[in-house]
Amino acid sequence: MIALLPLLLLCVANLSQGEEDVCNLPMRTGPCLAYFRVWGYNRALDRCESFIYGGCGGNANRFKEKKECERACVKNLHL
């Protein structure tokens, strides 16, 4: 039971990370060679940009739709 404690703590720590953390991550293609056009947040420009995701790896700064990315991350959103 005690051996599972570190795993539980890791899961809780991951769940406690908010959307703001996702928006601070760089856009990552990942090591695989698939071709998925997705959207990621560019923090320096405060806008969402499309990029190619390879299908594995990468990180959570990856959205299927531009509007989903904008709702989560863009601070000065003018629709």
C-alpha cells in the first residue's frame, strides 16, 4: 500500500495543474511521423497557431480546434 503512495501523489499533482500551465508549454510535434494539423498557443504572440502533430509524444499544448485553444489560452481575445 505504501508503495502506491508516490503514484497517487504524482496523479494528484498532474490533476492540479490548470489550463494556464498548458498554455505555457511550447508547441511540440512529437517523435512520430503522422500528420495531424492541430492548434497550439504561442505565448510570445498571445495567439493560437496551427502546427503538425506527429501522433505521439508532444505535450498538452495541442487543441483540435482553434476556438478551443483561444478559449483556453488567449488573454486578449477579440471575436
